[in-house]
Amino acid sequence: MHVRLLGNVEVATADGWRRAGPAKQSAVLAVLAVSLNRPVNQRTLLERVWGDAPPPSGYSALYSNLARLRRLIADVPGVSIERGGDGYRLTAEPEAVDLFRMRSLAEAARRATAEGRHSEAAGLWRAAKACRHGRPLNNVEGGWVDETRRELQREWSSLLHDHFAAELECGRHTEVVAELTEAVLAHPLDERLTAVLMRALYRDGRQSEALEQFQRISRLTRTGPELRDLYRRILQQEPGLRGAASADPVPRQLPRPPGGTGRDEELRRLSGLHDGESRHGGVPLLIVTGAAGTGKTDLVLRWAADAAVDFPDGQLFHHMGQTGVSDPQDVLTGFLCALGVAAEEIPRDADERIALYRSTTADRRILVVLDDVADPAMVRPLLPGGPGSLVLVTSRNGLSGLVALNGARRLTLAADGDEALSHADG
């Protein structure tokens, strides 16, 4: 991100985050950033920044602020202020502005929720929340700022609700109660947040505290029928409020496969490798290797999308990073959470964590896709425990250690699209 609105209005510089100048100058940037990539005419800029009390110099003051902002962002990659018709626009990728990055992550979380991928949704909501670092537009004031801030606060409240609801779907009611309580204290009249807190408290075995939350908000406002019905259900201890804790979650983490066609021969050979290894018992381990740009990841995702039906207990995915930036133990923790293991039950000891993962997967049929692996050591801790599972790896390296010691089979893609097949030794 290069521009912040969810807190002080700031710009990323070589020396770190820096305020976008005095209040009016910051307000000019805020107006342009909220309307990212859309022109804002000069009259609107004046009204939103100065309200009913524009400076005597009028447009000259606006031009001066724009000139200073242009100098400030001159070295910010991909961000510029451009003239457009009778106005100006801030041009940047949406990911460059914290507000639009938050909205993009929130939209992805909603899609994951709609498809039942609640663990993935919860992670996306957490990433969306991390975009905010204080009260929106904190260092600017004015009528337009107040109205925009109220809209952003409503958006934030809705985001909080959806995030905590996703956490409850994952069975993490105990973990979120404290943070959820703080959110309700900050938004005491928000019935949707209060309802999620009541559910979390009840699922945590704290019925009286859940009922007290209803009594608290009832003293402040007239509650709606949905919250009153939830109060009644908690009072009567309806079994359905406990949630479906006994059902193991089924992670669906595979990215959407590319829409391309072709490479039918490589897809058939990959299927042949899988079928051959499945007959030998154990956990099949397949490697698709080749130079950068040979289409390894696209091929694997296309094959995995078709094969997912053979792994009804879930599909796990992680981009490991060729430089080895992904710690397998961190990846392992994420996989365990996705498989329904509560965070407090995951051991700190690495060997114990691996043992828990293999026990958890022993009776499941799951597909594990590890993309862009640099070293065999990144793979071995992530091998499941059950013979019905499959691990599919892409790498620019041959990963000969996995072939020699773990019996991996390898499909090598050549740069020109041809392929060569390398069989495991032994």
C-alpha cells in the first residue's frame, strides 16, 4: 500500500509513512483517494475541502495544495495526480490505497463464505481488518470528512460482524470473545455485533453473560425482533445454538484454475502418475518441475480442480515461495486450523505439531498442493498421514531428495511446452 485513509491520511515514502501535509493538503488527497481513478471537478474539491468557507484565493489555494502533493508522491511507484477535464484524479492500482485493499479482501471473504470456506474467509477478514490503523481520515476535518467518516465507520462495523461470524463458523468462539467484547464496547448500539457476542458467550458456556449483553443493549435502545428472539433461544438453551461443533470442516483452498485449454498430454501423464502411485499404498507424492514460465502452477491447478472430487475431506494449498520465505511450521499451523484443530490445541514443539497433523489426516482423503517449493525440507513436514491422500508439488528444482528418499514421481516440463518424464529410483 502507498496511500492510507483508514487512520491518518498518509503517504509511503522511502523513510516510512509520512502525513500528507497540513490538514487542508491532506484533505485534498483524501477527496481524490476516496474517488480513486475517477476525476473530481475543481468546484467539488473546493467544497469538500473548505466547505462553506473557501479561502479568498479560491482556486489558487487548491492548485498550491495539488502542486505540493504531486511533489510528495513523485517517488511513490504507480501513484500520480492527473488532470482530467475540469478536475483532477488520483491514479493508482486499488491495492495501493488501504481503503480499496480492505474492500477487495472483504469481497474475497464474502465469496469464500458463500462457498462454505469459512476458515479461508476468517483469514481474509483478518487481513482486511489489518488495513485499518485508526479512526478514518483522522487528521482532517470538515463536513464532507464527517459524512465520509460515518460511512466508513458503518462499513467497518459490518466488516467486524462478518469477521466474527466467520470465526464462530470455524468454532473459534473462545478465541474471539475478548476482541468481540471490545468491539461491542466501541459500538454499543450495534445489534448485529451484540448478537454475535451473545452467541460466542453462549457457545463458550457463559449463558448468564450472554443474557446480560441483551439486557445491556435493551437499556440503551429498543431492540429488534431478531435480537429478542436470540435472547429467548439462549434463555431456553436451544441445542441448535451450540453450533455443529462435531462436524469436521472441509477446507477448499485451491485457487480458481486458469481458463486455458491444451496440455492434454501432460494432464493425462499426471493422472497416470497418480493412478500408478495410488496402487502402491502410502501417500503419493508427485512433483511437476520446470523452469519459470513453463506453466507448472496452471497445469497443477487445472488437474487438481478435476481431481478434487476424489478428495472429499478437503484440499489444502500454499504458495511456499522459491526463496524459502514460508516456514513449513507456520504452514502446518494454518493447515491444522483449516482442518478444525483449535489454535490452543496446536503444540509449540515442531515434532509434536507434525505428529498431530499426521494423526488428524490419518483417516482423511485430502489433496495438498504446495506451489513453488525450493527445498525438500519444505515438503516433508506437510505430508499427510493417510494413504488416501495426495501431495502435489511444483518447483523450478528437481527436488531429487524427495525422489530418492520419499519415492516421489516427477513430471518435468520443458520451456517449449514439451515434457519429459522422470521415474523415481527404487
